[in-house]
Amino acid sequence: MQKLSKFIYERLLGWNATGFKNFDSVKKAVLIAAPHTSWHDFYIGVLLRSSLKLRSNFVGKKILFNPLTGWFFRALGGAPVLRHANEKQVDAIARLFENRTEFRMLLAPEGTRKKVTEWKTGFYYIAKTAKVPVIMLSFDFENKENRFSEPFYPTDDIDADFKFMRAFFEGIKGKIPEFS
């Protein structure tokens, strides 16, 4: 499957992956993929993940992981989130990192495919609470490139950290450039 994915990703679609790729050295991380402007990001991401043999995860409500559909979502790397009474979502997701030897949660910091001026902050607080790095991943449709950043550990200065992370994505054009 890896060879087929790599063939489609690189040869047929003309994409390439650059930057950090030593994922064996980072078993736990929050991966943020941006700009997220189109459903096309999904299949590019699946092909990228498969061609690099990158095991990544996503979280979803526990109800999605029922006996009928749970096997499918787990096969894609899904993990159900079950909050305990009075537990915040960030804490519930951070607990997933504690209970696994390998967990790389992938999400879009925008929280939508539309143009946003501010990113959501949940991913940042999840990384801080779980004490895992953030790895940034660009979806540059203009240059057909996915670029990974080096792992970055959030500090106690959210403004400086967001400025640093946003700079990584500067000039990157998503599938729908006006939403980038």
C-alpha cells in the first residue's frame, strides 16, 4: 500500500514532502495541518500518511465508535473521547496521550475549511497538558508540497508561540487560496 500511495502522491499528483520526517523519534505529538481550505486536503493527507508510513490519529465523540462504525474509524487512526463528569475536553484528549505509547493527533488549527482570522487554541493546550510537541504540516497546493516543521514544545507565552507557528505557514496557499 505504501508503494501505491507514494506512486499516486508523487508521480500521478506531483506532490512531495519536505522537512522533518523522523517520526520514529517522536512517538507522541500534536500535528497541525494548515491551511485547511478544501476536502481535497483529506485525500492528500491520507496519501502522504501512507507514503511516509506515518501513523497519525484523530479524535471523535465516543458515539462514533459504536459496533457498526467503530472498526472503520479505529482503522483510520481514530480514538474515541469520553469525558468524565466535570472534565474539560482538553484534559480528556490529553489523557489519550497518557494511555498510549504512540499517539500523533492530527487536526486543523482553523477548525473549519473557511477563512479565519484566529486559530482555535485547543490543540495548543492539549500539547501543553500532554507535554508533547507540536509539529506543523503545510498543505501548499501552489507548489504541491507538504512541509513538516521540527517538533516544537509550547512555552508559557501563547502569543509568541502562535506568532512562531503562524510564521511557518506564511505564504502557503491552500486549495482555495482566498481561504488561506
